[in-house]
Amino acid sequence: MRLSFGDDENEAEEGIPEHYTDAGARLWRRQENPDTVSWGKYRRTLTRIRAGEGEGRASFGAELPMAGTWRLAYHLPGSSASEGNRSQLPPGWQSGDRFGTLQFEIVAGERRTPFSFDASTAASGWNDLGSFDLPAGSVTVAVSDATTGDIVVADAIRWTPVSTGDVAPAGNNATDP
């Protein structure tokens, strides 16, 4: 995953400050908490940022082994970041941390596909973002800090082939920070 804010860009987890509160500068912050049920092969972490105007982006990269129609899923933490009593929220979450409509862009070759997803009604875990006809090779999915909610969470994506050529890809193509 790559994170950017304005002209600054860095690789996840290198240089990403840990999230304790949202006081101070508005930056992408790493949060590790088992109560949020983040996705991760080795560590269950996510990155988060307060709502902005679109100057902050988290990008997930993947290599698709073949051209075809691919279904994209986006992982949201298992604990609702905004529902219920403050005492029931996982550490690091605030009662005002509500998900809203998220702004995405898929980049594959010269093709750019912007779309939005209403995370306020999303399920905890994997959420279907739709199917996309994509070429084989490098593809990037970026989520912007522009949202109708209070925070944006970047945890993981997963590509699943819907219709492809004769060769099936190995693994489930999940990408996380």
C-alpha cells in the first residue's frame, strides 16, 4: 500500500505514525487493535485518516495474471467505528468516527475508473465494490480522504476473477498493508 497526502508519499508501514488520537496534523495513521478485526497476513493493522478534501490517498497495488472481469472487495474493520456507547468502542475510536461515502479510483494501464461506495451501510469484513473489465498486469486501487463521513479506513482489497482466460490465478489476490 502507498499513502500520500498532498505531494508527500510513503510506503506502508514505513514512516506511518501509530494512531493514538486524531489530535494534531491530519495524516494517515497506522492502527493495530485486535478489536477492530483488521485484515492482515502477519499483523492485523489498518490505516486511517480524518475526512478531508481529497488530498490524501491510500493506494493498493496488485498484479492481475490475466485480462478479464475481476470482482473487487474492500475490507472494513470488524468493529463498527461509530455505533453504540463510547465505552463499547475499541480503543482509539471516537464516538464521532462515522464512515460515509468513500471515493475510489482504479488505474489499469491508461484507464482510470472513478467510483464511490457507501461505507455507512457496509458490513464488517469484505464488501463487494463491483466487477471491472481489466487488462492483465499492474492495477492500482486508490481510496481518497474525501468522504461524507468522519474518517476513511484503508485496510485491504481482494481481487477475484469473474471471467478470465484458461489459466486460474493462484491465491485469493488479497492485498493488505
